[in-house]
Amino acid sequence: MGCTRLHARAAQVAREEPSLPREARDLRPQRTARPRRYLMCPPAHFKVTYSINPWMDPEKPVDLPLALAQWEDLRDRYRSLGHTVELLDPRSDLPDMVFAANGATVIDSRVLGARFAYPERAAEAEVHLDWFRAHGFAPVHEPAHINEGEGDFAVTASYLLAGRGFRSSPLSHDEAQEFFGRPVIGLDLIDPRYYHLDTALCVLDDDADEIMYYPPAFSPGSRAVLSRLFPHALIAEEPDAAALGLNAVSDGHHVLLPQGAVGLFDPLRARGYEPIAMDLGELLKGGGSVKCCTQELRS
């Protein structure tokens, strides 16, 4: 199937109601969107000139105008849904700043900054901290241990899920638990394609501990923990995970996710969510999609 036809099919699937009897549709849970506040950074200087994850290939050029248009579509979609989008000024020497989720984790206006694993992104951490200080967030904590923000931290109603294995240090988990006062659940990532937790797991409802995830991205012990804590989670299949379908953002009702993850649309609808297909194909060349571009400011 050609690229144009694939995109058209993804858009069609995203619009269609699931092929369920009316009785089944009527029994779906009623979901409520909650207004969110997000921090995003335009990809004004986005390019792939180095490789720090399996998705990045410097031999594949980036169409910068297209990347910007795709990012603007995501930003505008958030605003159309009633969410607030704050903007972080991009820097020409930091091409990955578009992946704003990696810059910090914010809970109850408390900011745990990032400390990046690779020198190519290290300077992004201070840019984020400066933004939070200038916008009245407190306290703002500069971490002692490597963590890459919401790339590896996911907030549910009961837990702070924390990925490790490729980027974030296990020592950052204790640091986060002490700072936020929330129980941290460490999860081991074992597939380099899913180098951050937000590429393998998405929180669907942070008021009800509902998630979706891809089990093979995790170690056997971590899979057992997830199964025990989230027995009713939506389980993603390999094609949807490989489309970075779990790099998604939910407001409790609407789920914005990569358009290629067509196998997730009907299961989400069956649970009462409204999937919204987004095309961020140019940004996928850097190893990120919807969630990577979106840091949530929980105040």
C-alpha cells in the first residue's frame, strides 16, 4: 500500500465508529476530558545529524517545513480541545528540543529537572529549568542522577512509573520518590527500539490508573509487575508499538496518537476513549511522536 493510501486509511479508521452492536457501544464507559496545560517547543531547528537511538539515521534528511507543519497541527489540536499550550523558545544548537517531554517532570507544580544521558542533549536541561523558574514553579530541583523527564516517568493516580535500562539511572527513582513523595515503580526496558518508557507505555486515565502498554518491551519481572498493578490494561500488539503508537497523550477522553497505530483505535473506542490520529512522521525520524513533543505541567 502506498504512503498516501496508508495515511488516508489511518484517517478513515480514526473517524469511523467501531463495528460493534449498538448495545455494546451504549455500554462503553463514559469518559471525561480534563483541561490540561502542556509545554511544547517548536522544531525550528530540528534535524538528525547524530544517532542516539535506533530510530535516528543521519542519512535520512528531515523535511523541516513539513516537521513544523506537523508539530503545529498537534499544538493546534490541543488548543481546539480546550487545553493550554505554553511554548519554550528553541535553540539552534539543540535540535532535539522539540521533544519537550524529556526536559522535566512536573507534579503539583513541583519540578524535577532532567539530566540527560548523552552530551548532545545535556544543555537542554538548564533551558527547561530556567523556564520553570521564570514562570513561578517551585520548588525546582536540579537532579543528581540521570533521568530524561517524562520520557521515563509516567504519572498515574497511584504511582510514578519509572523506566530504566537505556537512559534513566535506577538511582533517579529514589530521587524522584523523595522529591515527589509518591511511590515509584521501577520498570526495566529491554528492547532498544523502546528506549524510553513513553515509547512502550501510555497513561490513559491518570485518575483511574488506566494504561496501555507493549509487554515485550519490558523484562519478564516488569511485565509481571504491570500485570499485577494494571490487570485491565490495554495491551498493544507489535505493529502498533512499532508505529510508536504508545507515544500518545490522553486527557482522559481524547487520545492523540500516531496515525500508523491503526490497531489501537477500536480497542480505545471500546473503552470509551476517542482516538485522534496525528501525523508526526518527520519527527519520528528523531525517535519521537506525540508524547515526546508534549510535557504536562501538573499544577
